[in-house]
Amino acid sequence: MIIPERGLRQGDPISPFLFVLCTEGLSHLLHKAQQDGSLEGIGFSTQGPIIHHLLFADDSMFLCKAERDQCLKLQSILTSYGAVTGQTINLLKSSISFRKKVEMLSYIKDSMKGKLSNWYSRSLSQGGKEIMLKSVALSMPVFAMSCFKLPQATFKNLSSALADYWWSACEHSGKIHWQSWEYLCLPKSLGGMGFRDIGLFNQALLAKQAWRVLHFPECLLARLFKSRYFPKGEFLNSGLENKPSFGWRSVSFGKDLLLEGLEKRVGNGASTKVWCELWIENGRRAPLMKNPSVNIDLLVKELIDEDSRRWDKAILADLFYPEDVTSILANQPV
């Protein structure tokens, strides 16, 4: 039996473990409410996951239908959890979101303008402004840009605020911009200042999310997207589908950049169609059809000898022209 004699200070190594133990009870209450039908999370199919809560380092997100009964059930669970653990909900730090994406991301513009407003009073040189913009201002929206494609209105507002700070000595002075912000985003070797282009940086960060979905298909995010947007297909071949969410549009935006740099190599060939995909000559083209009648759904795995795990030369000679056979044999299956 453990009898505590004093509390834990912030930063104590055991604090995260106690937090996890307590939140396991909250997760259990939510799962139980889902099983008895009194609380419904977000799910797109019976095969996909159903999400009714997400726990972060020091934040929690709860999801349910916008119905009175479900809201009351969620409130009851949180009240019971707080009564047992003492971790009550701070209503001043909590919010219910029904906002549009532009309104949801407006805090980025407001926080950046607030930061720039404080810098105007410092009377920094152009060198000092360059350092502050590159190291502080352009890093502020990184978290949001890693999750969502910023709307064009947000892009323009941020670029305008950054350009105003670069060219003006004091706030609201309206000084002439001698070069466009796009020009300043060019590398210094090309005459620019090397500032990050917010749109391109946003797409690069979202491409990392697309890479995660591609390489970790069993993670929660990938399984949720698959159940809605490509239940029977592959992530790289998926489209926006009907009424896509803001999150899926954002990941698809990053996937477009990912596809520009991906090079497809044959592994076991189970997911590569011979005539419909670019898989020879390092993924630059599909093979030419030698015979007028072919199986359009033929998979690359059917061209591989199961015993040697090498190309079956007899099948290759029957289906492809000699030039394509040479290209295929140059790269053996992985």
C-alpha cells in the first residue's frame, strides 16, 4: 500500500505516467458510452476506426454528434471523471468549434501581426529584420501549416504583413515596396533575400504528412482516411472524392508534391498494374503493348518467378518488345 506524503512538482519524471493512468479511466468511460450507443464519435465505415476523443500532451479533444443527448452524456462523463480524479474542466480554456476554416486559422494572422507590431518599436536594421523574419516570424505558423493547407486569404495576409515590416520603419507608414514579396523569397544567389515562400513551405510540410500516411498505413490517421476516401484503392491513386474534408484536401495538396519526386520500384509487384502504371525506366513510363489483346488488370507479380524471385524471361518475351524487356531486366524486383 502506498501512502503519499507530498505532491509532485512540475517536471517530475513520474508525472506523465500518473497522467496516463488517470486518462485511461476517461478513455474507458468514453468507450463504454460508445458501446451502449449513448455517444457516437466520427467514423466513415464499419471497417474504419471510430474516433470520439484525442489526447495530446496537455490538450484533449472530444468529438460527438451535435445533438443535445450526446452533449449531455459527454458532460456527464467529464463531470464524473473530474469528481473522481480532481482534474476538472477549465471552462475558460475550453471551446466548442463550429467555425469556418478561414476563421479557425485567423489566429495565425493575429499573432503574427501582434509580434511584428512589437518589433516596430525596436528600430532594427535590415539585417536585424532579416534575422527576426527568418528565425521567428516565418516559424510561427509551422504547426498549423503542418496540418492544413492555409487558405489564399491567409497567405495574402501573412505575406502582406511580412512585406510591410520589411520595407517600413514604423507601423502603418505605407512605405513603397521596391520589390515584391515573391522576389524577396528568391535565393540570394538570384537577387532575393532567401525568405521562405509561405505557400511552398506549407505544401512541403503537408507532403511530410502524406509521406506518413504512405509509410505507416496502420496509423490512426491513415486508417481513418482509407475508410472514407480510398477503401479499396491505394493512397497514391486516390482523389478528392465527393465532399472532401478540409484535412483530406490538405493532405492531398501535400501528396501532389510527393508524387513529383517519387520513383516507383517493383517490390513484390502485388500492387502494380503492368499496363496502367509507370514502373519501368525508374518509373518514367509504362511498357508498350506488343500483343493487341492483353489483360488490362495484369499485375507485375505475375511476371516474377516465385522460386527465384527474378523476372520470368519467357513471359517477358511473350508480352513485351525487346527494348522493354531489356529495361525491365536491368532492375530486378526488390
